[in-house]
Amino acid sequence: MRYMTAGESHGPEEVAIIEGIPAGLTLTQADIDEQLARRQHAYGRGQRQVIETDKVTIMAGVRHQVTLGSPIALNVHNDDHNHWTKIMDPNVPADAENTMRKVMRPRPGHADLVGGMKYRHQADLRNVLERSSARETVMRVAVGAVAKKLLAEIGVDVHGFVLNVGPARADTSVLTNYRTLQELREVTESFPTRTLDAETDAKIREVIDQTKRDANTVGGTVQVMATGVPVGLGSYVSADEKLDAKIARAIVGINAFKGVEFGGGFENAEKYGSEVMDEIYWDADRGFYRGSNNLGGFEGGMTTGEMIVVKGVVKPIPTLYRAMQSVDIDTHEDHRASIERSDTTAVTAAAVIAEAMVAIELAKAVLDKFDADNMARLQEQLAAYREEIKRF
């Protein structure tokens, strides 16, 4: 399985093509739209989300709500393009009128300056920010929705939520109260901040509201968990086949993510081996299993069969309404950085995006290991494999 996205933030369309999804998977527009709505409707989002009504159009690869095995083409229309038709027109040369919204003062922390240097966009940094914008993640969530649908058919569930925004942090000890991710999902999705309890939800909303009043932005941490994952996805034999490494790259590849950890993560650096290693047990019903999950469901770059636990750190959004020090790339004079319409925080939406990226990497790993031509055959092979692992 592989995918590619295309589209600019204020261009007419966002597009994705997915190759390698088996034939025979039931897939509907509603399956994808549900995930797009989760990304869009999150506390701390800006005015852009009021303008957009993210709905997918399935352009190819699906017939009568069933995948064909051919490439799947997905499209999401940018409603805000109606306000940018001249500025983003690909068929008209640049002139004074259609370049009047130039960006010449790069924002610290954004791709503006380095992207302009790399691609020689010194005439207008908008050529950078239109693609580097997090608007592109709408299609990663769409692709993730397809991956989640495939995973659900083989008993794998994936869910993301918010641990903290700024100083407001949830108590993760409550996670032991939930027997399934569905139970957890019903709780976290009931809060606009996607956190674990009502008290933390109120504290996070207050942090976001105060940050907005201060014309600032704020970051945080999200967590993604996956259950039902087969033993042995990924491999120890080559560094680039380690699945935890692939997931780490996918998480840090999301806009504004600056760190990733598995299980106990960085806290494990302050502990001794006897406190960290997940001891091994066996019984006839389960086969081999671990007595703890400090390593987040991975050993040697391979899944252990335990719950996958991934955390991602999201920096504050670099577009501040209190503009920071910058330099005009034309005159080289000191100026305040350009201001673009922005969210106060991306953390509440980032949980959904991180969830999508983990689902994509898990789906890739499954399709690398088992038959990728037909969904029923994949299910048959996986069932036989799970039984083999249980008898080991």
C-alpha cells in the first residue's frame, strides 16, 4: 500500500491516490466523512473550519461501495478557494492584481523561509506556505479512514486522544478503567478537546481561551493506541523494516509534531531494566503474552501482540496574531512576521491526524505480510497466522 496527496491550502481541491488496497473491502463516503468531521470539529480551531465543509468524493477504485483492487482516488473540495480564485489561478500569469497577497516576511517556526530558499520562491513565499499548510492533512485523514476500515475488518482498532494542551494535563491512570478502545472512544469523543475527563476538558478549554485572548498559540501531546494487532508486523532484520521506526517517521511527518515515544518512552530513561522490560508469560488460551507494556507493543521493531501505545508532541502553531520578529526577504529590513489566518491550537485535531497515520502504517504492514489482492483471502490468511502464533 502506498499513497500520495496533492493540493494547496487555498487551491480548488485536495486530492489523494491510494494504491494497494485489496478488492472486496466495503467502503463508503460516510466512512471517510466521519473521520474528516472529527479532524475539522475540534476545540481551538480557527475561522477556516467555519468556511469549510469537508466532504470526500470517491473518484475511482470503488464500485457499489466495494473496493476493486485498483487505485482509489479521493477528492475534498476547498470551499475557501472561492475567495482565492484569482490569487491561486494556475492558468493566468502573475500580475499586480493576482499577487497582491504576497508573503515576504517569513514566520518563525514555519517552512516559509527555508522553503523559499530551497525552491527559489523569493518572489512570493506564498508558494511555500500553500503546500506546507496543515490543510494537506485533510487527505491524510481521508487515507487513514480507508486504512482504519481495512483494519477493522481484521479486528484491529485504533484511537487517538489528547493528553495535554499547555499546562492542562489529563490523569492517564483512568485508562485502566476501559476494557476496549470503543469504551475509551465514547468518552474522549464526547469532549470538544478529546481528552480523558470533564475536569481536564474544562482546564484545556480555559488554556486555549486564554491563549487566544493573548493572541498566542499553544502546543500539547496526543496519544494513539491500537488493539488487536497481530504479532510480528515489521522486522528486526533491517533498520528500514522496523515498524516502530516507520510509525515514528509518520508521526513526526505530521505538521508541527516535534517528538514521538512508544510506551513509557522517555520516562524509561530514568528507570532500570528490571522496571522496564515486559516479562513474558504463557497460557493455553492466549499463547505468549507480556505482563506489562512499558515498550508500547514493540520489541526489535516488531509488534508483540500487546496494545500499541504511541505519543506525539505537537509544538505551538507558528502563525501568531502577535507577530514575531522577522526580516523582509526583498529589502532585508527588520519587520514583524506575516500573519495568516490560524488556529489557536492544533492539538485537538492532531489527535485525529496521528490516529490516521498510525492506522496507515499498520495497514501497510498488514498488506506487506499477507495477501493484498482480495480482502477475504487476507482475512483467511491472517486467521490461520494468528492460530499458528497461538500454538508456538
